[in-house]
Amino acid sequence: MEVFVKVAKTSEIKLNGSVSIRTDNQFIAVGNNNGKYFAVSDICPHAGAPLGGGWIEDDCIVCPFHCWKFNVNTGECPHIEGEFLKVFEIKIEDEDIYVKIPKS
Ligand code: FES
């Protein structure tokens, strides 16, 4: 079963930036892609670094460690076939961002 969990306020996420969020059972990077919010796994498939703090380019979050990119809508890595991130469903209510995660 999955539930929506409040993780941040929109004002806490800079335009074309991202932050790391911890819930009881998930590591999530929440970002702002030209005004559209998204949530993806906060564990980079390359070497496990957090993606929160990464910046946004061409609909991708860029890992701040070695600059691998992942599309924030599909999770796909555009330059390395077969590498991808989990993308979480989100919803915005007022100024609160909710992410759909497995119930702990
Ligand atoms: S840890 Fe993310 S690109 Fe290397």
C-alpha cells in the first residue's frame, strides 16, 4: 500500500534546484524543474551519492558528484543506457509537496 506523505513546502525548493528528503523508509530528492515540482530517488545509481543539491538541465536532474543526468519525468539516464532512477508520484496542495511512497 502507498500513501502520500508531506515532504516539503514549494518555497523550500529553489527554481531548477533540488533538496534531499528523508522519510521513515525512503531517500527522496525533491526538485523544481522550471516551476514544475518532481520527486525521484535520492540515491544515484552510479556511486550512491545523494542527488539532492543537484541542479536541473534539459528536464534532467544532474548528480552533483560526477554529473550523471536523469530525466525527472521518466527517470532515464539519457547518456548511459539501462541506468535510471525511481520517479515518485507527487501532488501539491496549497504550498505543500506530497510524495506517494510505500506505507512503512
Ligand atoms: S555518484 Fe552520481 S554521478 Fe557519480
